[in-house]
Amino acid sequence: MKRVVLFSIIVVAVIAAAPAAAFAAVHAPRARVQDYFSAADIARSQDYRGLAYFFGFVSLALTLVVLPAGIAAWYHQRAFGLVTNQLPVFLSDTAKATGFSIVAAAVVALVYIVLAKKLPRAWPFAVAAAGCALTFAAIFILPIIYEPAFSSFRPVDPATRARVIAIAAKEGVKVDKVLISLQSVRTTTENAYVSGLGATKRVVLYDTLLARLKPREVDLVVAHEIGHVKHNDILIGALLGSAGVIAGTAAIWWLLRRRRLLVFIGARDHADPAVLPFLAFFIAVATLVTLPLQNYVSRHIEAAADHAALVATNDPQGAVMLEADLARADLADLTPNTVVEFVFFTHPSTMERIQAALDYEAQHP
Ligand SMILES: [Zn+2]
């Protein structure tokens, strides 16, 4: 514990010292700056340097804080038996995820700069259209290039597949690809999801889930996921994401018309690559600010999938058992703080899902 405290103090001290050291270096020259540079030179340099140091400092601070925090979170999960892999696997997963983020950010930045330069007037429409196209393309391609980087997959066994097809038929949906994600080498948590669009659409079940849950519970998990397919939730997600892209582009267009803002960020115009740090900052803030709204919508979508599962299986008692089992296996927050729940919960809480099953039972005796 003492080591953790010492390490934290060093990290904080380094973070605190970086801007002070940079400031001292700029403001303590031996020869007089005024003898060699005009006031305009100095002012222009300071205009640029202030924010340049700020962004450099932020990225340094983020690297110093985020990686140790990620490793600490991994150890914490391991202490509670949720993790089955070794630290190198966690680090290589983190490196891969960072690599994907950098590529995605580079593509977005390049598309923005090229369109903003080529279309001085129509760029907001072109950027919004390209953003929507990229959103759909990403959701289409993630199951093929992103998910395999973090898990191996195998086709589901014929018996389970037959159960999945039968449940899908009950919900009036055709399901083609059903895969098992070999997650037991990484985690003990139990999960399932649907992803992809069109040709890449799939239902994925964790091997951890199939290994431990009773068939009756697996049916309910499958029925929930098929509920997402039935409600076209991936498509709805892509459309909502596109709406966010359009609103974000409109906001950026409106902001970058302000001369004072351009001067503040040190950019000639909206197509100057110097606006990119501002765009990154805007996207980060917009994502954070709209997180409660995104999760509010997500909880409704998840509750609807739960309801579809209850209708398809007519097994509310099984649903209660499943929610309790999943909550125990995943160490779910059983007594969530209202604010935490409102901001961060992508699914209704365990007790809400149990209550929904009990309500369904009461309505269908
Ligand atoms: Zn769901």
C-alpha cells in the first residue's frame, strides 16, 4: 500500500512539475529576448506556445494517469476473480485498442481536413455525410476486424444452434450466424451480444455463459439478444450515432465561424490542421456530456429486449433466476447510487430487471 501511495505522489508531482518546468524554460533566457525579437514575434510565439504546451501537457498527463489506472483496475478485477488472463495479455489488448483508436482518429481527421479544404462552403454537409457513412461502415466492419483482435470465435454447437433458431422463429426473426466467443481465457464474466449489419450480423454468446448457466437461462439470454435483432437495435444505434454526428458537425460549423475562437486556437480558418486538437477536445466533451442521454436510450432499448425475451419464453421465474445468477457472476452493482445509475448504466439495474420479470408474471398468471 505504501508503494502505491509513493507511486501516486511521484505521478502527481511529475504531472504538476511539467508545465512549471516548461514555463520556467521559456521565461528564463540568458540573453535578452527583446534584443533579438520584436514584440510581435514574442506575442505570436506565446500565443502558439501557451496552447501547444497545454495540449502536450494534457496528453502526457493522460498517458501517465490512464495506463496505471487501467492496470490498477485490471488488478482489482483479478483480486475478485473476474480476470483469468495474465498482465501481458491485458497490456497487448490495451495496445491493440489504442492502435484502433489512433487509426480511427487519423481517418476522421484526414476526412475532415480534406473535405474542409476542398469544399470551403459545403464542407459541413460533406463532413456530416462522411461521418454518417463512417459510422455505418464501422458498425458493419467491427465484427470482422475489431472483435477478432480481442477474442477467438467458434461456431455454436448444433444443439445450442437449434435452440437459438427455435427461439428466433418464436420472435419471428431469421438468424444466420451464431458464434461462441472464447472469453474464458480472459474473464469469468458472462455476457452475450449482437453486432454487425447485413452480411456481418451475428449473435455472440460467451463460452463462460454456456459453461455455467442452465439451458433455461441460456434460452432467456438468447431470447434477449434475438429481441435486439427483432427490434433492429443495431440499425437504430447506427441511426442515433449518425444523428449525433450531424448535430456535432452543425455545432462545430457554428463554433468555427467565430473569428475569436479561431484566433484563440491559433488556426487560420476551419480547414487549418491546427483546429484538430480543438475538434478532439470538442468530441471528448460532447461524448461525455451526452453520455447520460445515450445511456438513457440504451436502458430503454435493453428493457424492450428483456420484455421480448419474457414474451418469447414465457418464463419470468427463469428470468429472475438468470438476473440473480448473472449479477453474482459479474459482481453487478446491486444497490446503485441514483446518479451513477443515471449517468453510467447501459442496462436497467439488476433489481429493475427482476421487478420487470415479476410484473410480467403478475400480468400473465
Ligand atoms: Zn441487450
